[in-house]
Amino acid sequence: MAVNEESEGEQAGATLEDLFFFNGEEDDDSDWEPASRLVVNRWFCLNCTMPNVDKITYCMNCRELPGSVVDGYDVFKKQIAQTALLSADTGLLPVSTAIGFDERMLLHSEQLEVKPNPHPERPDRLRAIAASLAAAGIFPSKCALVPPREITKEELLMVHSPDHIESVEQTKNMLYSYFTSDTYANGHSACAAKLAAGLCADLASLIVSGRVRNGFALVRPPGHHAGVKQAMGFCLHNNAAVAALAAKRAGAKKVLIVDWDVHHGNGTQEIFDGDKTVLYISLHRHEDGNFYPGTGAAHEVGVLDGQGFSVNIPWSRGGVGDDDYIFAFQTVVLPIASEFAADITIISAGFDAARGDPLGCCDVTPTGYSWMTSLLAGSSNGRLLVILEGGYNLRSISSSATEVVKVLLGEGPNRASFVVSPSKEALSTVSQVLKIQQQFWPVLGPTYASLQAQQGSVSSNHSNELKKRKRPGGGPGPFWWKMGSKRLLYEALIEPRSRPRKLKGSTGSAAP
């Protein structure tokens, strides 16, 4: 509902806490006026959103030129009408890969007139991936399209509390609002969140029923930080959790969720913490709890009957790349997945660990994502659902997502040819995880013993190479990651980069 001029001052900039009187203090954002204290002119990169001073001719983060955009979305849009629609009620023959997408999810956006610096979680993320799929000839010729629908309240109640569902729904009545200082909503956000969850639920059901072999949910807002009672980290409803429960309703007895977003999926872990029918495995930057959201330590293994069904692989630094991720897959993820023998595998596919991402500051390539998808494609008899989470460099997420969909279509790499050379830090992290998880998964015992014997003699050429390249992200992260504050992120990360003498440097943010 639009807000008229008389009521705009009361509703447009209010936080949900203000509107529902969750606390007695007014959340005054008047001290966060990014443009007020800048002493130099700047431009924001359209590819990665990072600011640069005017005299810089290319983005200091991703090397893109000012005004450089990822185009081609119009081609994708025209082709949607030509794509075969698939639903559980039709008599179509089974297809290989289905895509979940709806343009209404593009309407979820932060008001630029309020916060002039672009938010990393923006509509262009979907446009860039869609354009890349069309340019690669993948869409529409090789995929089916799932008819969109909004998830029902009854389905959401299986994941979230009534208060949480209502708080998201109430954003329909506001021009803009904030759950946290970096988790925004506008009048279209509730619809977008329900569409994203509905598409994920239907894709999971179609895959379990055998109507579709696998699927890619091209959705936003992301979901893996959304817990039972809270929205945070750009996330409103937990799409992966909704999909997992839809898969179980469709007949799946066991569900595997692999989360390779650079941030820990605290919401997903919370929702399934005591559930032994849903195995949650996450690979993420952690840095002793100093990287957002601060959860996901190796010792977090689940509670009660769910002990051993939360598996966290917490990287101790930024700059982590293909070799370390594949090594973790080979030694931890795949052996546990094989033992668990899920009926469907869901990937919470954030692409913010990708090379060039402004928040993740890691080094995974499109080839690396292709390899990880290919390794997981062998589990669950090929029943695989990939759900988009984070990723904020448009070129990185579009090329990475396209490689992932190619694997879903059967065009993956030759897995037998991949030889990994993990870093010393990765060896240490994986050893720690194996030591903890072997009590729940005895299959890991021999690998742990072998690593213990080798660890003293293994050198890290990969780590040295990263230091030579001076990639950002090493070392303990700053305190604002725990707080999830975009205001502090701007003060400590973006604004200093706008000053000529501080062009280098920065690491993460509160994000999926």
C-alpha cells in the first residue's frame, strides 16, 4: 500500500521494532548519513557496489570501469514465454533441469533515495544470472520453468513462528522498513519472499516425486540467516528449510543441506538443530566467531537427537579458494553424505566466496563451484536442488551460477582429473572437524589419523601464493560482523575506501 505525504514521515523510515513497539527506544539512523561526511567525490561500481574516488578509472575491488553493466536480461525476459512450464498437476514427461524464477522478486529493493550507496543484495543479482543463462544457450532451450506461487502461511508455520511471519507480512503496508540495519524491506518484499519460498518448495517436491531430476532456484531475497523468529543478514524467510520440509512431505525420509555460502547459515542450523532427518553441512569463514554471523564453530554439532547432524567447516581466514573447498568436500562432506544417504540434496548456493566478491573476500572460481556441484551430483541418486543465497559481484555470481547449471544439465567436469593442494590452514581446519565429527561418523576416523600423520610435513604453497597476491580478508575480522550493522560497515569499510590515502583494504559484512 502506498503511503501518502501526510503519513510518509510516520511510516516510511520506521523499523519494524518501532512499528510494533518491541522496545521503547527509537532507532535513530540520523547519525548514518553516508554522504554527509565525504570529503571527495566518488562513484559506486555497478558490478560489485564498492565505492571509488572519482580520479580512479576502474574499480579497486573488481577492476570494472565506471558505468560497466552486465546486460542481456532483456533477451532472457523475452524467452520466458517460450519456456515449457512444469507443475505437479501436468502430464509432462520428466525433464532434466527445472528453473524457478519470477520477475516480481526484482521488486524487492532498498530505497536508493534513503541510502544512496547501493545495497549489495540488489535486483541486478538475478538479472545478471538470468542474462548469463540465456547467453550460454541454457535457457530456455534446455530447462523447464516452474510456475511461480506464493508459499502459504501453513507451510511457513512449519519453519517460522507466527510473529515472524506476521512481521514480514506487515511490510506490505510500508514504503520501506528494516528488520536489522542491513536487512531491509519495501512494499514488495513480503510477496518476493513468499514467491522465493514457494518456488523452492515446489522444486523440491518435483524432484522428490521424480518429475524433475534436479533444479536451480533463481530466487531472492536469500534465506539461510532467517531463523525461527528472526529476519537478519538480508534474509526474510528460510528458503532451504522450506524446501527441505516440502521434500519430506513429498516422501523424502532424509534431506541433506550443503551450505557453501561464505557466511554460516545460522538460521538453517537453528531450525534443524535437533532433527536427525536433516543433515546440515556448512563451509564458511568463521575466524573464531569474528566473521558474520559469528556462529558455525566446529564444535556446534547439533543437540539432542540431532547431535552429529550439524557439520561445520569453519575457515580461519579469508582468501580460501578451490583447492581448500574441494579438499573439504573429499575428506568431510562426501564421506558423511555417503553414509547419510539422503533422498535429496539441497545446496544453499551463495556465491560470495567467489573471487572478486566485495564481502566474502575469498577465491573460489566458477570452475571450483562446478567441481563442488559435480561432486554432490553423485549423491541422492542425482536428486539435487540448488538455491541461490548470497553473492554480490555480478560477473562472479553469473559465471559461477552458469557453471553450476551446466553441471545440472550433465555438462560437468571430469572429477577424476582434479588434484588438490590444500593450504596449511585448511588442513588444520579439516583436521579439527574430523576430530570432532568422527565420534558421530566413524567413516572419518581413518582420514583423521592419516592427516594427523601427514600434517607436520605438508607445506602450503597455496598460502604463500595468496600472500603474494595480497588478497584482502586475512586475519581476525572486525567486530561489526557480529553486530550485523550496515551503518558500522559503511563507517569502517566503505567510507575509508573513498579517501585517497586508504584505497586498500577491507573484509566482510553482514550478508548471506
